[in-house]
Amino acid sequence: MSEQSTGETVESKQPVKKPANGKRKRAAAVLAVFLLAALIVGSILWARSQSRITTDNAFVDGHVFSISSRVPGHVLRVLVNDNQFVRKGELLVELDSADYRVKVSNSTAQVDVARNETSSIYAQVDAAKAALNSDRARLEQADLDLERGKALFRKEVIPKEQLDRLQTARKVAESKLRETEGSVRRATALLGLTGSGSRDAQIVQKMAELDQAKLNLSYTRIFAPSDGYITRKSVEPGNNTQAGQALMALVSLDDAWVTANYKESQLTHVRQGQKVEFTVDSYPGRSFTGYVDSIMAGTGAAFSLLPPENATGNYVKVVQRIPVKIRIDKSSDPQHLLRVGMSVEPTILTGRKFMEIMKELSPF
């Protein structure tokens, strides 16, 4: 074998080195695709976050009725228990009504007495008016006699003594007329015939007392003002209650809503009627729906017991929260699973499009 062939064999056995530029280009392309995908996904997620406003400072709210007695009394029966569901108009508590029935009977009798007294006073008025007419006639006659006496005295037909008696008789008739007029006014005042009052003032007064007694009797039976659940029951049979004393609370869940305290910077694009999706800590994995009902006219701090005085001392800006009322779709909670005070995480769907959000980032 020649020396040349031996050299070619040695060179052919050595490995051929491939260029490294190809691997680098492929790695750079994969990295670029990955970064582009991450940028697109990140942009989509960011835009989605801009169109979906979320907070965890939200709670279920609802109408809570404080059940109390309008009259004092002794509790006879309590017909409900804690957490019991009741219908509107259902009897909750019954007070002892014996005292109030007695007052109704007494007021009814007072009305009858007032009617009898009024009839007697009508007779007095008629008699006083008749006496008034008679006294007016006597005064007119006394005036005529006095005028005749003066004329006869000027002609010296009658003495001065007789003229004096005629003047005295006229004064007596006038005084008697005034006395009779006072009697008529007193009698008519008892009947309420003066001014703009009713004809039968006493009867009307006693009728009003009877109506009040009947109302107080009806207040001894306390009914449910709405459908709901009984809570905080603090009354038992045998208790004595006072007017206005809280006996229990009734929570209505038919018209519940969510009060969500959003940051003021989150409400730029929130509008009434926008759809809301929310979850409740008590039911993980379950979603409920609703819509924005209204936005409070001020921040929570503005209506607090001690609102901040920013015009005094050093000022530190704090992001305020504004309550948003969210109505719950009844179809999403048919079993009334939501209870007042439950923690909620609502998400408002503002409906903003991707291009609309990206336009806000454009400097042009």
C-alpha cells in the first residue's frame, strides 16, 4: 500500500465537525416564539383583567325586619322558633288582650253616653234659643217704651220717675239678652256647632277613643311583615314586653343583594346594569350571577360615624372604597343558599373590548 493511500485512510476516519450556527438559530427561534406567545398571552390576560373588575371586600346583604310590639303587654303565645321560615301575614306572637278588650267595651259605652248627653244638650240649645228670641222681643219692647216715655216726658205728660223706670227696664232687658246669648254659646260649644268643628264634638271624641282602643287590641297580635327567616328571637311566653321592645328579627332572602366595596380607581368603567359573576366562600366551585344595581353617592369613609378631616394636620392620601349594590339573579340562587353577611368575591364584566383597552395605551 502506498504512502498516499495510507494518508487518505487516516483522514477519512476523523469525524467531520458540523457548524454550530444552526443550533443557535433554532434555539433563538424557539425562544422568540416562546416570548411572543408569552407576550400575547400576557396581553390577553392583562386586557381581561381590565375588563373584569374583582374585589374580595364584599358581603351578602338583605332586608332585616325588627319585630317589636306596638303596645305593652303580657306575652301569651310565641308561635315561631329560631331560623324558622315564615310567610307574610303569619302570626308570630300573641299578647294577652283581656285589658284591651275591656278598654274597647268601656269606649263603646262612652260613645253611647256621649250620644245621650248630646241629645240632652240639643234640648238645652233649643230652649236657650227660644229664651233668646223672647229676650230679644222684650228688649225691642223696652226700646219702644223708652222712646215713648222720652217723648211724653218732653211734653211733661209723665214724671221723671216714670222715665227712669223705663230706662232701667231697658237696661234689665239688655242684660237679660246678653245672659241668654251666653247660654246659647255655651250649649252650642258643647255640641261643637261653633267654628269649623263637627256638629257632635263629644260623640266624635268618644268615637276616636273607641277606634284607638280597637287599634290597641289589634296590636296584641303581631304578624310577619314579609316572607323570611326568624333570627335573634328573645321572647318567650310569660314575658312582659314594652312598646317598641325588639322581640325578634326577620330576614328576607327573596330580595337579597351584594354590597361590594370597590376601590375608587376600579370604578372608571363600571355602569349600572353590567353583568356580575361572583363566588361565595361557603360554596367553593359554585358560581352565582347578578347585575350592578347602583353605585353609592359617596365613599364609605364619608358616611362613617367619624368622617376624616383632611383639611387639618398632615395629609396622607388613602385609596377610598365606594359601595356598589349588586342585585342577585333569583335563578342563580333558587334554594336561598346565600345568607346575609356571607363573604363574596364579585367580578363585574364591564364588556370592554381588547382594542378599546389597547387604544388607551396609545400615545397618539
